[in-house]
Amino acid sequence: MAANEISDPEAVGATTAPLRFGEKPLAQTVAAAGALRRLAGLLISLEHPHPALDTMIEHLDRWERELAVAAPPDLAPRVGPDAGDTQRVYLDHAFDIGAYNPCFPEYRFDLLGPDRAAGRITFPLVHEGPPGLVHGGFLGVFFDAVVQHHSCAVGVTGKTRSMNISYRRPTPILVELRFEIERVVHETGIRSTARLLRDDAPLCTAEVETVAASAAKLTGTRFGRRRVRD
């Protein structure tokens, strides 16, 4: 996936209207997220102090103070019938969370259909656990994100009920990997089977059970809109 590239859920095979929950991120937020992730990778790769770090720390302190003034006083999400203008806007967590939040993985879908999906991911240095390998917890975050993205793109989703991960082989960082998802909607929910592969060798798999909710119920949920500037 190219840096900061956001998947278009309607451009790669989805057959129904996608479900979105929250506002789209600012373009500035998306651009900054990629830069922050790359900077974090550089920071943890340094072996000795560097003068650029002193300058960066000074700028970060000033930027934090300036942004704190612009941020809402209440960092609780502005959602539901009791939401207030002092709370923060809730950004869409259905699609591409990693594109605007550097704590989440970035990935790219090549196929999004009702029963199958497929795509690519390269785990960055900040997701390293054992030397050269992805921390297992980030694989859980990745599977949860792509499975929900798939279900939201095809119009039927819900809350995750369970997720069982099987680790088959160590998963490398800094290498483009493939993922595949097979999805079945049954009477009580959705069962998604996801695999992460290097070439054709499976690295890990996840069985995800989701409580299905009707599109009408989900779209009726009140997610706060971005406030209009005064």
C-alpha cells in the first residue's frame, strides 16, 4: 500500500452501499499519520544521539501546546443522543484506520466482494516484536481491522464476538504480505476466516465471529458530525 493511500470500498468489488461510522479524517491528519509512523521507525533505529532530535523535540513541544488549544476540552467521542459540542469528533473506524492513526497498521484491499476479500500489507518497524518479526498483538489488531473493513464494505457488520488466531510461522516486518478473507453470513452472525501469507506460505490465520446487525439498525446509530466553523 502506498503511504497514506485510502482504500475506496466501492471501487474494488463491493456490491452494496458501504457502512460508515463517523467522519472522514482531515487530509492533514492522513498526511501527518504517515509521517509520524515513518519518524517513529527512524527514532527506534537510531543508535546514538542526533542534533535533529533536539530540534524535533523543541518543535513537538510547541506544536503540542498549539494543537491543545484547538482541540475540544472533552476528549470523549461526540456520539449518541447526549453528545455535546465540547466533545471531539468521532472519526470513521470502519475503513483504513491506519491511514489516519499511526498506531494502527496500514493495508490495501485489491478485492472486496460479499464472500471474499484480498489485499496486501507491509508491517513497519514500529510493529516489531522479536528481531525482524511482527509482534503478535499487532497481528490481532490487523485481523480485526481488515475483517470489519470487509464486512462494512459489503453492508452487513456488527460487533466482534470472538477472534481466534493461529500462529503458523513468524511474520516478517518490512516485507509485502498478502491477506485473504472468506466470509459467511449465518443465522446468528458472520464468520470470517482470514489468512496472512508470504508468497503462498500461510503465516497466521484468524477465525472471527461477529454479531450481525441489520443495516437499518447500524445506520441509525448517531455518530457525531464535524462541527461547522464559526
